[in-house]
Amino acid sequence: MTEESKEIWGWIYRVLGTILILSSLMLWGCPNYRVYQQNLEGEAELARATQNRQIEIQEAQAKAEAAEYLSKAEIERAKGVAEANRIIGESLKGNESYLRYLWIEKLDDDSGTIIYVPTEAGLPILEAGRFNKESFQP
């Protein structure tokens, strides 16, 4: 073998050795990289789940707080209605003539409403005078 051929074979052995070393590193490194990558994906998924859970908890707390304030507002509104009813009730005590006037005015209003008036026996007179004699034809 000549000196040139020895040098060529030396380069071939070096290239083949380098390829062998790189391929063995790849065979060892790829599975480890996959494990590392899956570990990172798992941590990211856990962080997303934790964040979603915290969001749901905060939304539930906001709804509970809103319900509490709405119930307080409803209680205050009911107190106002009760006070208004008390004032109206007290102002109507002893005003029988005014109440009778309002009742007569309502009877005079011809809006087509049927009013049943109780008799002495407590039974209403049903449909009395509902039809005019001109419009009623047997």
C-alpha cells in the first residue's frame, strides 16, 4: 500500500468512526429527548389545568358574591314596599267615604269588566244586566 492509499483509508476510517459515534449518540439521545419532551408537555398540561381550576373557583366566588349583594338589594326593596304599604294603609283608615267614592268611580268606568256584586246571602248576582235588551235576541 502506498502512502496515499493509507491516507485515504485513514480518512475513510475517521469518517466512518464519526458516523458511528454520531449514530450511537442519536440512538441513545432520541429516547431520552422524547422522555424530556413528554415531561415538559405534562408540566404544561398540569399548569393549564391548575389555571383553569383557579378561573372556575374565582368565577364561582364572583357568582356567590353577586348573589349575596342581590339578596341584600331585594331585602332593602321589600322593606321599602312594606313601608309604602304601611303608609297607604294608615292613610286609608277612617276614610270610608273616599274609598266608597273610588269604588263608585270604578263602577262608572265602562271598560267591559264584569263585576260580581254579592247579595245578602253572600251569593253573587251572575250576569245580571250583562246584555242590553236590544242586543239580546232569543
